[in-house]
Amino acid sequence: MTANVSIDYINHTYKGQVEPTLVDIAANIEPGEKLALIGRSGCGKSTLLHMLAGLLIPTEGCVRINGHQVIKPSAKWNMMFQKPSLYPWMNVRQNAQLGLDLAGIKDDGKVDELLELVGLSDKSEASVQSLSGGQQQRVALARSLATTPELLLLDEPFSALDAFTRSALQDEVARITHQQKLTMVMVTHDIEEAVAMADRVLIMSANPGRIVGEMKVELPYPRERASQQFSKTREDLMKQFDSLVGNASQAESEPESEKKSDREAA
Ligand SMILES: Nc1ncnc2c1ncn2[C@@H]1O[C@H](COP(=O)(O)OP(=O)(O)OP(=O)(O)O)[C@@H](O)[C@H]1O
Ligand SMILES: [Mg+2]
């Protein structure tokens, strides 16, 4: 089963804050749909994603997954973060198997299948510390998929990787989630990432965080980055972002030291 996600008029004000962080957030995400949330730093993307994961409860409104209100985390929806949280004392297979172990589910060869899927079969006994950043993120992906989630939540999971590894993993996750008809919600700063992976993009403005625009990405999978259609869609999204939120190419307000010069800022 894959998840239908309904975001029902969320408003959120963090404790101790006067101004709301999120206002009037409403959206419906169809089963199997891949949605990207883009917006400037601080607009509330991670806040919203944490609510979808059941890690944060909104002050008003709610999230429903397949009709059930989300009030706590569940193995049915998995979140992948910017940095893979792997345990250094466990090898690749043990890390990939962790979600199953915690849920008390027996591994019937699923972990091996997934390690194969993410290209790490030959590393299953290796220490995770001996892996590159991209390989570590692949282990985290295998772990996220092992519990057969209905929904995959990604919070800028590729932003710490180099450009080549990043685009390879974007294509890989798009292929796997598409194949498995998984519903996916991804937060990103990167317009190309959104076009490479999403069926639909929601644009958020900041202070307070609102959804101000939406664009469908009607490109077939696998996505051909070199195609004219891809460039055109990327340009359209950039233009729409510019007109709704401001200059996309100057939008990131991360510290200079953390910026990736080869990354498209949104
Ligand atoms: N626990 C908290 N308490 C108070 N304010 C918070 C808390 N977490 C986040 N905020 C504030 O809420 C706003 C939105 O934060 P959030 O992390 O959701 O932004 P974001 O869009 O994910 O940004 P980035 O792109 O930099 O990751 C920010 O102004 C942030 O300072
Ligand atoms: Mg964030």
C-alpha cells in the first residue's frame, strides 16, 4: 500500500515565538505521487516535513496519512536526512537492517535485495566508516526502504554530496520510488533536483511560511537531464520561483562556507 497524504490547514507557531512559522498550509498528495517542496532557507520546509513524519505536532490543523491523523512517528513513513545517521560500530548490512530489527520484523532476504538495488552488495560486511558519503547515503536509503514504507520523506538528503554522486543518487531514488510506486515528499533548495525527481513542486514563501505556487513536472521517467524538455521545465520553475519568491539564483541564505558553487540555488 502506498500513502495518500492530506495536509489539513496547518498553522504553526513554535513555543516561545510570537510570529507563526507556517500559515494555512493545505495540500493533498496522491498515492505514488512525488512532491518537492522548495523555498528559501528558513521558510519552514523542514518544519512541515517533520509534521508529515509525526515528529512535530502542528498548533492548528493536522496531517492525515490514508485517513489517519499523524500523531507520532511510524515505520510506515521513513525520513532521510541530509546526513545519514549510521552507527559506526555496525557494518553495512547491520545498519541497513536496523529499521527491520527495531520494528521486530524478520529479514527474509530483503536487506540483500536492497543492498543490491543500491549497488552495495559487495560492501555488505564492510564498516560504514570505510564508505564514501554517497555510499553511506545509499545505506541509509536501503534502511529506509527495508521496512517497506508507504511514504518516503527526504530532507535535502543529497546536498552534502558532490555533484556527480548527487545526480546519480537522485536518479536512483527516482527510479526506485517510481518502480515501487512509493509516495515521496522531498525538501530541496535545488531546482534541478526538483525537476529530476518530482511530479509536482510546491513553492513556499517565508515569514510566515505559506504555499504560494505550484507546478507540475510532466516529464516521463527516467528523466533525461540533457533533453530540451528538461531544460525548459527547469527554466519555467526558476521563472515561477523568481516571480513568486524573488531571485532564485540568490535565494539561498546559507553561510557562504556551506554553499555549493555547483548547486542551483532556489
Ligand atoms: N524548535 C524551534 N523553535 C523555534 N523556532 C524554530 C524551531 N525550529 C525551527 N524554527 C524556526 O522556524 C523557521 C523555519 O525553520 P525550518 O527549519 O523549518 O526552515 P527550512 O525551510 O527547513 O530552512 P532550511 O532550508 O535552512 O533548512 C525558522 O525561522 C527557524 O528559525
Ligand atoms: Mg530545512
